Amino acid sequence: MRRNWTTKFIPGIGLLVVATMFCAPAKADEKSAALYKQKCAACHGVDGKGETATGKAMKVKEFASEEVKKMSDEDLSEAISKGKGKMPAYAKSMKPDDIKAMVAYIRSMAK
């Protein structure tokens, strides 16, 4: 008995769709990680603990601290967009979606 080409094609398309769904968040995380490394790591450290010379001098808060955990996503977005204390504003150099993704990335570092 010969199989119809659709019996192979349709499951293949389904697998492709599922694979694409799993790859999209990974690419967003990679972009956020690259932006974090470029714009934030010098002060906040690669691990978000703020244990860099600049971070210690500026007394940045560790992302896992209760103070940062209590901040809303909106508060973090505003700090990134408008700056806070000696932290520069990034609204002109980062898109709103990038800022939103950065907040999620920061939250993931706090776990």
C-alpha cells in the first residue's frame, strides 16, 4: 500500500511549527543578553550582583535583592528608559520591546 505524500508532509509542517515556537524565545534571550553585556554589565556585573569596581562605587543594587524584586516591571522599565541616579537613560538607544525584554532578562537573573 502506497502512502499519500500528505501523510508525510503535514506532520513535517507540524514539527517545523513546534521547533520555531521553541527557537523564538531563545533568540530574544540572546539579544537581551547581548544588550545587557553591552549596556549594563560594566556596572551591574555579568551576573547582576553589581560586584564590579564601578558597581561598588555607584552602590548599585543586586538584582536578587529584595529592593529590586519588589520593583514592578513598570518601575524597572522606567529606570532603564529614563535612567536612575547615575545610571544613564536608554530610551533613545533601545526600542520599547528591547526594554521590556531587558526587564524579563533582569528578572531571570534574580532567580
